[in-house]
Amino acid sequence: MERLTYTYALVKSLYDQGKDYIDSFWPFTIKVFPPYKPVNLEFIQKALKKIFDLRVPLHVLISILNRAKKRGYIDQRIKRYKLTEGGLKYLDKFETDKEVERRINALFEDIMQSLNKQDVFLSSDQIHDVLLSFLLKNVESLIEFFNP
């Protein structure tokens, strides 16, 4: 479930940068590629589920991969896909998972301190659970809000 929080945060960030809904997902897709090794659709689909908890139907995945291919981040040969040098350079720009985790923990700490000032005392884990529950219950409304 924690991966879903990270996933939502990245999709929102990409959407805020002016990309459409499908464009919000190709960075996840190329992030699961092993460097310099061609992979098939099933590998990518399983890796998206395992790493980001994203279930992407194959026909949607093909559309996402076509967007990444148009940007020059992947090559396709027959039914196998491989990161290009441009794709590898793009991935180098991502924050590390540790940096993202540090920033999320800082957010939880700030929320906890704010609540403490109002005599509401929750642990970081409780805040995480409340925030995640809110996101899961309202994800459709949030998507509609950001993409009317």
C-alpha cells in the first residue's frame, strides 16, 4: 500500500507538469526496465504490479510504451523492448527511493507536529494510515479534480 502512496504522488506531479493521464504512466514503465536488457510485455506488466502495485492491461501498456518510444526512451524490436541511452539518462534524473521516503517521512512529521499543536496526538504510522485511507477512498475524485 505504501507503494500506492508513492505512485499517486508521482502521477500527480507529472500531471501537474502538464502531461495527460497516459503520459503520467510511461515514467513508471521505463523505471521497471533492466538496463541494457530487452524485455517483453509480460515482464513489464508483472514488474509494474510488483514494484508500483499498478495493474496495467496489455493494450493500455502498449499505448504507454508507444509514448515512451516516441520520446526516444525505449526501442522496440519485434515484441521486445529495451531502454535507450536517452531512457537511461532520463532515469538518472529521478530521485532515489530513499530520498522520496525521507521526504514523505518529513511530511508525516510535519503533520504530526501540526496536530500536536491542536492537542491531537497521532503516531507517524497512524498519520500514514489515515492519509493512505483518504487517498484510496478519494482517488477517483482526485483524478477528476486534476483532470476535469
